[in-house]
Amino acid sequence: MQRRIRGKWGVLFGGDNLSMADLLRYAQLAEDAGADSVWTAEVWRDAFVPLTAMASVTQRVRLGTGIAQFARPPMHTELSAQSLAEVSGGRFVLGVGTAPPEWNDKWHGLTYRKPVTRMREYLECLRAMWTASPTHPVSYQGEFFHVQDYRRFMPVPYAHIPIYLAAVQTRMLQLAGSHADGWISGPLNTRRYLTEVALPNLQKGLAAAGRASTDLERCVIKPCVVHHDATYARALGRSAVALYATLPYYDIVLEPMGFGEATRAIRAAMQRQDMPGMLQAVTEEMLEALVVAGNPEEVHRQLEPWAELCDLVLLYCPPSLEPAETKANHEAMIAAFATSGRGCAGARVHAPDQTRARARHGGTREGRASRGRILLRQRSPTRCQIPGLAGIRRHSCGTGG
């Protein structure tokens, strides 16, 4: 009998290779399969519009931004959050993060400095603005944000909207513990990182604010590939490690695991804009520690040790796959986590490219063993084509501090 993950699970949709219609269909599939929540990243699309559309086709799941960037003015964020809470019937969770420094500097015209202080003020300002009404103006004065006599033209539909904070580094983790309703991990994390860095610093923030551990929901993002062929699944999982390992921000996760040499090789390939080289530099040990990949039984087994470390697992399809692979993996992930008695209509197990590879290799042991290497050569362009990768390689991924 297939194992089932203990605790709650959700899906983080990056948007890579997915149309809006795809997002809506997978949100419905996830809800039907028993997911706790669905989340959208603010990279391929904005954070709010896809969730608004998802709210119209779902009834039960929570809807979260994973994450909205704090370059957006607080007023716009508070209005969008209240609108989404209203349209979803109170199911909305506002996830916020810093986004990479270069995005702030070059795309938003925002000088990136003192991100923890700025984020703290951002959260405080949002909550203050939610107390405003047509007859009750509010003001907020901080180092970064100055709001004077802010009036809402209508009372807030919801007095409280949960705010979750994305954090990787120690001080931002402490801020999540002291000021947020939940914490969202970065896509690269290990059990060692959680036990030695993340959870102790979250607890430190909770204690400083006099809060209980139950006041904070711990959400861990896990790159996930579900396929009956473990070699194929792990080959697809390489792209998530290759992308995020280019960010020095994740040294706090990678170095203690002994992944320094492989990480430097990934970054050197990145400098050459050599994506096949980046993928090939990802070691089996990195995949074992950072990605969950395999058939449904294997994926559930790999996630078992995480049950005591987090409250919610967010399944995340690795970026920069072929479109058919992206879609097939979303369907297979959701199907693998469907609770008893809940179907996942139309879910596929095989990606079309892998099916063709199986035919080419005739299902032989040699063919199966070489399939991962062939995928690295045939699926990947000579030059790196991960959107925005060149712009973030030296910086954080939105979880600053």
C-alpha cells in the first residue's frame, strides 16, 4: 500500500511553461486531490491575478502568494490582499519577500539596503493600513515608509489577513518568528539546515516577541519530480538545484553539506552560460539532499523525515523543463498526493519526451542507465536560457537578510 505524507501539502506554481488555463486546471486538480493550499510565484506572472482566477474555480484550498515582492508600495499590497481575501471568502494568505537585490535596483528603482529593517516596517505598515477606515485615518512613520492620514474608502473586508515571510538568512528568519504568521523556506533546503539554522532562528524570533511556536506555520518548499523511472525523475530534478545553487545566498544551506566544490562548478558553468555543464555538475548527493524525486512511493518515503520539521510541504516543479515535462510532472505530483477516495482525472505518469526515449533505448538496462545523461545533452541548449538567471546569480532569491 502506498505511503501518504503526514501533515499538509500544497503546490507552488512557478508559472514556467504553464498557461493561465493550465494553472486553473491544476488548482482544481490539487483541491480535488486534498491539497491544503495552492501558491503562485511572482516571476513569470504577478502574484495576485493568477490567484484571483484560482479563487473562482476552487472552494476550499487556501490561496497564497509565494511570494509578492516588497518593492510594491504598501498601499497597493494592502488593497490587493483585501480584494483577494474578499473574492476568496477569506482563504487568502499574503506571502511576501524581498526579491533579488538587482531586481530591486534595476527593475524597481529601489535601493536595496537594510532589507530586514525595511521588511519589518513593510509588515507593520500593512497591518496599520488595514485598521484604517473612511472615518479613521492612520499614519505610520519608519526609516523607509512614511504614511500620513491614510484612509480606506471602504472598511476592510477582513480585519486579519495572515502574512507569511520568505526567509533564508538568520536575521530574516528571526523577523519571521517575531512578526509573521508563517514562514516560507527557499527552494533549496536540507534537514540539517532546518534543524541547525532555520528552526532555531525562527524560535529565537518567536521568543523575543513572546509568541508560542504554534503562532507560526512553517512552510517548506521542496522541488519535486514524480515518475515511475527514478533515473529520469532525478535528471529532471537537476534543474532546480542548478538554478538556485548559482546564488551565494544558499551557501548557508550548501556549504555545511560539503557541496562547496560542486556549487563552484555550477557557478563556473553559469559564468560560461553553459547550462548542460551546470546540470552535469549537480551531484547525486545534492539531489538526495535537496530534491524529492522518484515514483510516488519513493517520494513519500523521502518526505517522511520532514514531517516533524514543518507544518506544510509545498511541492514545486523544477523550472526550465520542456513544456510537456512541466505539465506531466504537475499532474503526476498531484496524483501522487491525492488522498484516499479522491481521484486526479487525467493525471499522466510519463512525460512524452521520456516515452520516446524509452522507445529509442528499447527498455534495456543500458538504455535506462544512460537516459539521464541523454536528457542532459538533448534537452538543454548550449547557452543558459533560464529566464533572469544572469541577473540573480550574485544575489539573493527574495529571502534576504
